[in-house]
Amino acid sequence: MQGSLGREFMKARQQEIEVRSKRARLPRASEPHRGPSRSFFRSRPGASVVRITFGVVWLIDASLKWLPGFRSSFAEQIQQAADGQPAWLHGWFTFWIGLLEPRAALFAVLVAVIETGIALSLILGFARKTTYVLAIGFTVLIWATAEGFGGPYVSGASDIGTAVIYAVVFLALLVIEADAEPSRFTIDARLERRWPSWRRVAEVGSVPVDASVHRFERVAVTESPEAS
């Protein structure tokens, strides 16, 4: 009788170990369904909605840069941004006016091309991490030149300029995508399947797939019947 009970106990124990081993082999993506739901911004669709919406805003802004009026008034906008600035900023604006004014049409087209590229990258999800970082630098440069740092800050000034706000939004996208699940609704996802190293250009703080697989394999081996 005791031998029979012992065999039954060992059989039940082995079945329990096999079940735990199978659970360890399951992908981590299935775990959130058993735990608390992720927030809107941390979810795959949520992060994509924020990115695409911001991309549409940029596309509208970029379309305005292709109008003839922007090219004809580009140098004038830089000159107006310099008016009323403090004396210690005169050298900064003198440099940019001297650089841009003789080539105003060329730089106006360049700004339109860059903004269109940023808009399409946001909407399509192409090279997201690199786009966010470069866009932060671009928008800060626009804020420091064409928008005159949002100044001059005299009585009656009402805002600090829109470009610096855009830079903050791009920084927020970096933070959101660092905490969100890798998105499938992007061109980056297709490129990563073909070239895994593309993740360095596209993903923010994501764990490589290979490392995740190896981690689960180690857990499975640790809890397998042979290891016990």
C-alpha cells in the first residue's frame, strides 16, 4: 500500500513539474492577460495612436512649408526673430542671418523636406528612435533661430514658442516607447524581422528577442524533471 501511494505521489509530482516547465516555455507576451491590464500609453495600439496623431500634425505643418509664401518670407522671419533680442544674443542671430539670407530659398526647401520626412517617419513608424532624437535637435534649432527662443520676453509676451513644445513631445514619445510593448504597426517591425540589428535604430529600450528566448530556455531547464 505504501509503495503504491509513493508511486502515485511521485507521478503527481512529475506531472506538476511538467506543467510548470511548459508554463516557463510560454512567451512573456501572454503574461499580461493574467495580470493587471496595461495603461493606454504603454499598450501597443496606444503608443501607435499617439505617434500617428502627432505625425498628422507634423504633416499639416510640413504642407504649409511647401507654399510659396514660406520661401519668400523665410529670411524675413529670421530677421524679425532677431528684433528686440538682448545684446548678448546679437552675435548668435547675426551669424544665422548671414548664413541664411543669401540662401533663403534653399534653406526654406530644406526645412520643408526635413519636416515632411519627420511627418512620414512618425505616421509610418520608420526609424522611430533615431527620428525622435534628430527631431528634438531640429525643433530646438528652429526655436533658437526662427522663433527667437520664443522671445523677446517683454511686457505683452504670451508664449515661449511652439517648436520647443514639439521637442518636449518628441522626448515624451521616447519615454512612452521605452515603456511600451514593441509595436507591430510600423515599418520598423517588418525591417526588424528581416534585419534584427535594425532594432538599434528603431526601438527605445527594448529587450532583444534572442535574449528573451534564452532566458525562458534557462528557466525551463532549471524546472525540468531531469534537473530535479
